[in-house]
Amino acid sequence: MTQVPTAAVVAVALPALPEVRPGDDLAGLCIGAWRDLAAAQPGLAPIHGDVLVVTQKVVSKAEGRVVDLRSVEPRPEAVEFAGRFGRDARQVEVVLRESAEVLRMERGLIISRTRHGFVCANAGVDASNVGEADTLTLLPEDPDASARALRDRLVAAFGVSVGVVVSDSFGRPWRWGIVDVCLGIAGFAPLADLRGQPDADGRVMHATVVAIADEIASAAELAAGKTSGRPLVLVRGAQLPPGESSVTAQVVMDPRDDLFR
Amino acid sequence: MTQVPTAAVVAVALPALPEVRPGDDLAGLCIGAWRDLAAAQPGLAPIHGDVLVVTQKVVSKAEGRVVDLRSVEPRPEAVEFAGRFGRDARQVEVVLRESAEVLRMERGLIISRTRHGFVCANAGVDASNVGEADTLTLLPEDPDASARALRDRLVAAFGVSVGVVVSDSFGRPWRWGIVDVCLGIAGFAPLADLRGQPDADGRVMHATVVAIADEIASAAELAAGKTSGRPLVLVRGAQLPPGESSVTAQVVMDPRDDLFR
């Protein structure tokens, strides 16, 4: 045990979940896991301002956003691309179906924009950690709605206002390595807009909109790790921006506004 | 106080520093601040595997990477661009000097690649939090070297192997909001390369290289906030990848490898 000031930010992985299958009650599993954590560590029972970070993978599985590869008929383009790079053509087919726009398709990698507006590798389609060899997970249809539904259940069960972040690991330009970001949010706003506030020198900040929800997702990843089978992380102590909660409405950038592209 | 399992990741802001000026002994200030924290909270005295996250701003100030605007003679291009968007032409001039390559220059914003290879707004040149109205901070000449020098002093003072991350807030494509990333590192490797390891289902992961140091920088930002004047954050509990420590050698991507651009 370590004693830390309450001003600190703490990320704690909840106990591992059993394999999640389509139709499972994910909210019930989350509530049970958090209760188990609190039984071992009463100080970690839910309190106002806590955030439960849930990986996209278990959300997608519970929502049935899973594809059985045996049911997939790849289009010729998928067969050709898969053949060139030693990939499974049916998997490529699913990625293309999940892509609103393919941005790059080379060296075996597909970078695309999903219908939600997320730009990521393979349109978020994932084969790892799915449990069965011939299935893929797709991103949730509406990750904000997934987060809201989960939050409603948590608030009802615990009687305190907690937030929810649905997270996934995305690559990014210019830098190697993936970082976890927020795909769906409930209970707080994803961005802290500090524009117009004085900084530590009393100078007004002009361009400081901080992606708090993405930073919370990244902090959670540090606590969970990739190989641990722990898809739930409690993040406590972050200053949560109040206001509307929507990643697609507030974080996803219209390409016309995007000077970083 | 909250009791947390030692397996958790904890980010705690160190006590605020006084205004840092060129030539100040930043390592000495860090050692003093950490001792003050440990005096109040003995459990937070440095231990093996701790990471001290230091904002670029105080590193740059201590290293004298500060420009007095009164000494800057803007080129005609800077005057023209500044005039169109209500910016200070001398500030634009400094940004152009710090840019190895300007990627975008429109709507008042300059996105460029620095000599280190970082792609960011205004080449990392910053006017906020500098203390005096007519100065700008530039990025450190070599943030990895800054981190190494700081780490050497911390290890000598505390006698334990701690890591150091020099952090800054960067925008990114496709998503609104800035997140803190790692510009310089010492004591551990910035990336956890999990390729070839089995995931939670025993399936080998093919594309999982996690940007641990960037996630640590983001977690630290959650604890410090932007307006607090707290440039130092202790991050404890992250699994630090062993190996070479260099952001420019390991994280900065050669544009030819960058399918996300």
C-alpha cells in the first residue's frame, strides 16, 4: 500500500472479468468487479468524480459487435491486398466494410476513417483478445451511447455520479507507438477548455483545450497493461470538465478544421 | 488520503517551484521539491521505478532556451503572416527559425517539424507561463540530454533508479484537444514492444507497441493541470520498459514510415 494525497490521480485496474460474450450484461460485470475491488479496498468504493475506463473490446463483445469470419465473403480488392501482404482476405473485407473512407492501404496496413469519424488502423477491427480464433470485434455502433448506458447502470447501482470512458488503442502520425484514447464518454465533457483563463503567470491562454478524456484513457492503460486481461480501470482524482458528453460531437474533428493533417 | 494498492499507477504533483530563470539549478529545485513532498508524505520518497515528469517549459527556462522578443528582427514573410492574423511578427519569426520544415501556415497557426523531428504547433515556441511579457521559450536543444542530466542528479541525490520524462502539450490530427507527450526521456525506454507476446487469449500480438512514456506524460498532466504552476509530477507504478532511452531515436518517426500522415 502507498498513501497518496487525495489531490493525486490514481488509476487502479479492477479485478479481471471472465470472457465477455455477446449479450452478456457488461454493466452487471462492471458493478460486480468494482464491488470486489471495494471489498478488498474500501477506500476504492465508488465516489463522486470517479471514472470507470472500459476497453472497447469488452463493450463490443457484450454488444454483439463481433463477426464470424466464416460468414465473410471477401471482395476481389480484399483478396488481392490480403494476398500481397499475407493477410486474411476476410479480415480485410471486414475492415473495408467498417471504413467510411480508406485513407491509406499499403504495406499490409489499412488506415481509414470510420463512420464515427475516428481515424485508425483497420477501422478499429481487432482480432486479438477475442477469445475465439475466427472472430473479429468491430467498434461499437455508438460508443457515446455505450458509455451512457453503462453509466446509467453504475449511477443507479452505486448512487454516486461517476463517469465512464470507453477506450481503445490508436496509432498516430509522426510518433511510433499506440496510446489509449477515448471513443465514448458519459458523465463529463471530454475537453477542458481553458481558453481565456489566466495561466500560472496570469497570462491569458489562447489555445489551451486539453483532451482530458484521452489523457484519462492513457492513464488507465498504464494501470491495466495490454496482456493482463483487465479491461476495467478506475481513474480517480482527475478534474472532470463539466458539460455535454460526446466524443463524436466534441472530439472528432471535421477534416476541414484539421491543420495537423 | 486514499489507500491504493501498490499495483496502481499514481500521479502526484510535487510542490510548486519558484519562477525558474536561465541558469537556475533545475535538478536542485526538483530534488528539493521531491524532498518536501516526501517530508509531508514519507511514502512518496523516491523509490526504484518512479518517474519524474518535468514540463518542457521549466527545462527550457533553466537551460536559457528563452528569446527576448526585443532582439528579434522579423523577416518580411513573418510580418505579412502576423499582420493577416493579428499575431506578433517577432513571435512568428522565432517560430520560423525553430522550424526545420513548415508543414502548414494558415489561419494564424503554424504547424512545423522541429529539428528534433517533432511535429507541433508553433515549433514548440511558447509565450504562456514564461514570467515576463516579452520573452518566449524554445524547446530544449536536446530534450533526451536534458532528461539524462536531470536523472543523473536525481539518482546521485536519492540513490535509487528513477526515470525522467520531459513533457510538452501537443495537438494532433483528427481530434480536438492537446495531450501531453514525452519529448525527452532517461532511465527507461519510451516504447513497450509487445510484438510476439501472447495477449490475454494466448494469441500473439502483431502490432502492439505501446507508447508508455507518452501515456506517462498524459497521466502527469492530469495531476498537474495547466494553470497550477506545478511543473513537476511524480508518476509511480507504471511498468517501465527497459532499454535504450531516446525519444528522437525511438519515438520520432521517419516521415517515410508514417502511414498515418
